[in-house]
Amino acid sequence: MTEETLFTKIRDREIPSDIVYEDDEIFAFRDINPQAPTHVLVVPKAVIPTVNDLDETQAGLIGRMFLVAQRIAREDGIAESGYRLVMNTNADGGQTVFHIHLHVIGGRTMEWPPG
């Protein structure tokens, strides 16, 4: 049985969301608590809890997630000005939903460290 997460509920349309991209393996939606004008989460449909749970067979999936992020940045008009891609791992890394996801954040100047 597949583990249920907040993201599987969004994937399965049990929770409404502003989905901006979807294919057979990946979906993407706008964050409900955006940290910038563009803040989209790119999520694999399969539940992979953390980056530490990835294996070599999923390298293509992860690459496709970055290509989807690139497409979203282009469609939102932030590709040329710049954007940040973030994937948090485990609690100390800031991960709150244990279903890997890539944050696409842009539309404002990013600082480092984040502030």
C-alpha cells in the first residue's frame, strides 16, 4: 500500500490546489504559503519520502523534475531574471512533508543565507 501524504491528497484531488503542470510521473502546484511571487512545488506522483531514499533507477525522474521547474520558471517569466530551486531533506533540512518535492521560488531578489 502506498503511503498517503498531503501531496498524494493533492495529486488525487482530495485537497484543492492550483495545479500548474501534470504528466504521468510529475505534478506541480502553487504553494499555499508562498515565499515569493512565484513559489511552485514540483512533486513526483510516486511517494519517495526523502532524498536519502532515492536510488539510481530514479535519476531520470529527478532530472525531469528539474526540467519541469525550468518550464515553470519560463512560463512565470522568471527564467531570465533568476530563481531558486530548493529540495529540503529531513527535519533539520526543513522538510515538513515527507514526499520529496522541488521548490521553484522567484519573482524577487533572493538572498543568501535566506532571510
